[in-house]
Amino acid sequence: MKAVGRDAVERVYLKEGPKIWRALVAYSGDVDIANDAFAEALAQALARGDDLRTPERWIWKVSFRIAAGELGRRKRQVPFVDSEVVESPELALDLIRALRQITPQAARGRDPAALRGIHAG
């Protein structure tokens, strides 16, 4: 990599880094995703070197693409349930039934009627 490419990436990191990171945290809601996405985008930018015409725009865009990919990956993952949290199979089944009753609208707080039945159980 030529010094020009490295210098351009360093300038973006110093000038825009805090803004990019805060935007990633706001977007993802997760500091770890923001850290990983920003670090990966910077690493990829350094690897590309002088091939980047506009390093600032490229790093912004790639950071958000990486964060979006990680959010999608996490959404598809099956959550781990700690055995200490679920004390009996009946509690686990009750939890599964309750979660199945929550519609996407209810989960976002837009359908409170769907949640009333869960609390009454």
C-alpha cells in the first residue's frame, strides 16, 4: 500500500471516526457490532489502498453494510437459553407459547391488545 492510501484512511479515522462509530451504535443498538463493523471497514480500506476514490464515503458505506450483515446474521440465530434460567420444561413451554402469541406489531409496542392475553395467562 502506498502512503497516500494509508494517509487517506487515517484522515478518515481521525476526522470521521467518532461520527461513524456513533452512527453505527445508533443504527445497530450494539457497541460490539459498531466496533466490529468500523474496524473491519477500516481494515478493508487499508487493504484496498489507493484503489479507493473517496475513502470517506467508502468507509461510511461499508461500515453500515457490515453492521447490517451482522444484524441479519444475529436475527437468524437461535437464542441460547441458559439451563439455570429455565427451571422446568413446563416453564419453557409456557415461554414458547407466550412468545408465539406476540406478533411483530406487538413486539414493537404497536398492538397492545396482543400482549394483554399473555399477561393474563
